[in-house]
Amino acid sequence: MLALRGGGRDALIQDAPPEVLARMIRHLEAAWPLEGCGVILRSGAGEGGAWRVVPLPNASPTPRVAYAFAPEAWLQVCLDADARHEAVVCVFHSHVDAPAVFSAEDRRQAAPSGIPLLPGVSYVVVAIRGGRVASASRSSWCAGDFQTVPLVLADFRFEKPV
């Protein structure tokens, strides 16, 4: 499936337009006090590629402290992305009243046997405190492990809706 190949080096999440990040943030803030989650997809390469944010319901049995994609929702995302010639660029989720760190559980889900399930895909964690974004980080697989860097998220509440 095209969707599972990842966005590659031409589709980095840090290149996403502000309105894409704004839509992600709005979804995560709206999910509070539970963890929100979803994916960002991109079609094409270079500046002409289209971005799409797909919020997903959190199917975790403990949604205040964890997230999980429902298998049927994830399958639908992959089928739709394949039909639209899109690739997954980013998996995102929030941490509720906790730091925006790629936790041991996040790492276990992303690379269960030390091998990334979605090579070339960034993982964004957004800390939501009191229903508002507080900070964010981006983790990417590099040299056999996830490397995490802070992600600067401006206040996009006044951007036009996506």
C-alpha cells in the first residue's frame, strides 16, 4: 500500500503549511481531556503536493493516558490514501497534562521489535494542558533509534479553516 511507505524525505512534517498544523492542533485540543490522535498525509512531492489531516477516534481502553487507532479506521485511512496516491507523513497524538515527549510506550508502538512500522514517518506529540496546546515534539527514526526534537507551533487559531 502506498500509504504505508511513508512520506520520505520530500514530505517532512516541518514543511507542512500552518493551516495543516492548525487543524491538527484544533483536533487535539478538542479531544482534551482525552488523548487525541490522527495522521497527516501528503500527495505528490515538492511544493506542489497537497496535505491532508485525518483526525481519528482514540480507540484505547485508557484514552486519558494512551492512544490507539481502531483497526477498521486505520484500514480506511490506508485504503483512502492509496486511492488518492497519498503517503502517511506523520502520526500525531496528544499527551494530556503531561510533557510532549515520545514516551517508552510511544516507541514500543512505533517500533515493536526495534524495527519501525512506518519508516520515513514522523511522530508528533503535542502536550495539551487545560485544553490548550503547551508544547510539541517531533520524533523520526534515524540510525537505529528515534531522534526527538522540539517542534515550534505558533498560535494558529486565527488562520483560515482547512
